[in-house]
Amino acid sequence: MRAALAVALFFARLLKEFNMKKKIVSIILAAACLSTCALALSACDLFKKHEHNFKVSEIVEPDCFTEGFTVYKCDCGQQKHDDYKAKLQHNYVDYVCTLCESISGDVPSADDLEFTDNGFDYTVSGLKAGSAPTELIIPSYHNGKEVKSVAQNAFENCTSLQKLTIGYGVFYIKDKAFKGCTDLSVINLAKETDLYKEAFAGCTSLTSVTLPKGCGFSDIGAFADCTSLISAILPEDIGGRLAAEQYRNSFAGCSALTTIFISGNNEYYCSVDGVLYSKDKKTLIEFPAGKATTYSVLDGTTLIGDAAFSNCDKLTEVRIPLSVTEIGYNPFRYCSQLKQITYDGTIAQWKQIQKGNNWDFATGEYAVKCSDGTINKSEEKPE
């Protein structure tokens, strides 16, 4: 009798719990339904005809290459393009469009050029046989189609060339396109041009270069071994980790370089007395090879970046503040005259700094002078 009573009580309790759970589930489902209905009523749902209330979101002005239009957007997220405006007509003055900086295909120097027809556009592939121009203008158009690129090795070792102008729309300067043009002293690059590996390497008469907005590096060494280059002005919109990686070594071997400048408007980098740092000044990115024989890294810097002092063969002494916790890969490579590293901390703190592979590769026989003693290069343990 007791056993039967116990079983009955057990099933009664189970039924009660089951009914309670059903009630909870019902409440949750009801709340979910109410929320869904509220959302459906407050937005433009798919089951009810909705009168879109489009408002102007953005006006895109036309240029010489694309139409203009107005972007309209509804509160529901739907948008449309309307009010199209025809693209502008080029206004050429001395073969250069005053509106977009493109260069007419009628420019006389185009007669010296060979072109490769890619179907939809052209590539400049080099000079015609027997041509040895001192000035070259790469046009934006040829035979009614756009010119998009300069081919790999197209003008390599063209020693007669002294002045170069590239029209807007020629977006790709491929590997070694102008490498070894030793008399080239003036370069006028168009905006939004990508420079590939060693595009202008070994142009030993260049003394300055200005990279316009949108101009970037698609590989390293774009201006490597331009031994007369004194100043480089980077585009104000260059940025991001990838850009830094591509930038690295773009000016390797530029032994006269004293200034790397970038606009204060750039959100990723800054120039401090001609030395390139990250915007927050915590990473030293590039020290110009010809700047000075001694340098004091900014207090607050935490990372001396990869190849930061690479090929600075005039550098004899560098001060590293206590704030530095990491030294990257090959930062002092080929600093053959380096004699002293002055470190603000102790020997123990110096040894705690994380150092990348080959951080002191091919340097001079330096000594690290710490607050409590000195370490010679020969005493540094391999990383």
C-alpha cells in the first residue's frame, strides 16, 4: 500500500513540474511572438506593401571617368541610385586635363612608345627601336582606350631619360620598369599609382620624390639604391600594417636620405624630425640612412621595427630608452659603423628585451652601455 502511494505521489509531482514547464515555454513563445510583431510593424516587412520614404544619403559628383549620381536611402535600409549626371569631358591644356590630370594620347612623346593591346586597355611595353628621349610622358589614352600600366622592365637602364610624367589612370608601374635610369632626376607621378618591386631602383640622379594621394607600394624596394635621394614625401592616405610591410626597404640603400615626411593628417604614421614612427610614436618604422651619425629613440617607443635602421652605414651610436620592450628582425642590418648602443636600463633589463632574428647582423663591433655596466657584441648570446 505504501509503495503504491509513493509511486502515485511521484507521478503527481512529475505532472506538476511538466505543467509548470509548459507554462514557462508558453510565456516565452508568447513574448517572442509579440517582439516579432512589434518589429514587423516598426519596419518595412515583406508581407505588407510599404511606401518608401527615400531621402538623400550621398551625392557622388561625376568625373572624367565615371557618371555622377545621388544615393537615396529609406529608413528601412532600402536604397537606390538616381539623378545620374553624365561624366565630364576632359579639358586638356598642353595635353594635361585640368580636371583629372590624365594625359591626352596626342602627346608628342607617345610616338616613342610601344604599346601592348590587352583588349580593353593598353600597357606601355617600352621604347620604339632607336628612341632615346630625355623626357617621357606616359599618356592616359592610346587609340581610344585607357592605358593602365607600364610593363615590367619596360624602360630599365634607359640612361637618356631625365624627366618622367605619368598620366592619371596609369595605375600600375610594374617590377623594375624604370630601374637603372641613372639620369632620371624628375618624376611626376599620378595619384592612385601602385609601385611594384624596384620600380625606380638605382635611379641615382633622383634627389627628391613626392608620392601623391592614393599612391602606394605593392612590393619592396621601389626606390632602393637611389643614392642621391635626400627627401621622400609619402602620401597622406598611406596606412595600415600591410602598407608598413610593403613600405619597408622601399628606400633601402638610399644613403643620402635625410627626411621621410608624411602629412600630420595621416591616421597611421607620423614624421618626427624626418624619422618615420607609428602615429602613437610607439613603433619606430624607418630611420633615414643619411640623416645622422647618432640618434636617440623617442621616449615612450616600445618597438624598434623590422629593418628600422637597416643600411644606415653612417650610424655610430644610438640611444634606446627604457620603454623599448621589443627589437624587430634585422633592425641594424649593415650598420657597419655602429660602435655604441646606450640603453637607459640595467644589463638584466637589456637581456629581457625581446630581440628578433639577426637583430645585430653585419653591424660594427658595438658595445651596449647600460646603467650598471657594459656588454660587448661578442658577449651577446644568439637569439
